[in-house]
Amino acid sequence: MKIAILGGTGKEGSGLAARWAKAGVDVVIGSRDAARAETAAAELNQLHQGPRLTGASNAAAAAAAERLVVLTVPYSAHKATLTDVKSQLAGKILVDVTVPLDPQNPRRVIMPLEGSATEEAMAILGDSVHVVAALQNVSSGSLKDIDHPIHCDILVCGKDKDAKAEAIALMEKLGVKAYDAGGPESARAVEAMTAVLIGLNIKYKLKHAGLKIWE
């Protein structure tokens, strides 16, 4: 399996890249700046002794992915990045991690007209791309700390059942439990919950507040 992480030089993206590489997944780190992505990949390979990480532009990374592409850019870059890589995503699954946080107050979200960042991605990309929402409720600090497990569950939302199943299988390579949380409209609640968790971290001086499903 070869996947791409667009915006993979950031805290979330680099943490995911290191964790998936450690689990045996070939990862291409994407960035607007290909040189920056190559540097990030080299640093992670040296730090974690992993041979599977490479770097490229976002478009080249998306093209190199066999099936799954993960988007970890800030919401301010959401539309532009999706527009730039639309043709490279055709026929693939996009796992959108984006949350439309208020840049002035991360304890609240400002949802786009479509209802969520996930639904916005669907509107931009059209039916040729299977958009799935996941990982919105996991802190970047938790992802970066790869020597410790992620102590929360993952909610996965999307329109296509098979695409969600593939995304869930990828999530479980992180050593977590992932759940099918419903259609794309469920992403509205999942994305909004991120702001609640950030608020809990701030109020109670926590580091990695997350969600856990008790069966």
C-alpha cells in the first residue's frame, strides 16, 4: 500500500506519516513546496529509521498514491489544495482531516455553506472522488508522540460504504479502533466536536482530550 499525505509537513501530517510508516505503510509526504516535503521525509526517516517515507509536491504525491490520499492542511488552504489536486484524486479515496476552526478562536468552528469541510470537499471534487472524514478529533500532539499509543477512537464519515471500510482499515494500522459514524452529514458533528475538545484541553489543562466509544 502506498498512500499520500497532503500537507504532510505539518504537525498532524508528519505525526501520521511517522506512525503509518512504522506500521509498514509506504507514505509520500506532500507539500506546496516539494523541497520542504523531501526534507521532512528525510528527517523522519533518519529519526525513526523508516525507509518508506518520500517527499513530493501535493500534486505529485496525490498522483503517486495507489488508492488513499489523506488531507491534513489547515482549513485556510482547504479549497485551494483540493482544486490543485482534483485531477490527481480521480478514482481515489480522499480522507479529509480538515476542521473549519475559527482562526480567531479555536474553541469554535465556522462551517462552510455546504455544512462541513467534508461536504465542501465533496462539492469541489465531484463524484469521481470518494471523500471520507476521519481523524478530526485526535490532537496533533498525540499523533507526534509515536512512542505512545493514541488513546482515543476514530469516527469515520462518508457516503460510500466501501470507501469508509478502506479508510477504517487504514486507521486501524495506527493501533486505534475506528467506527463508521454515518454519512457525510455526520461530519458536521464530528468536526464541531474538535472545537469542544480543544476547549476542554484549555480549560482543564489537558494535552490530548479525545473521544472513546464504550461498547
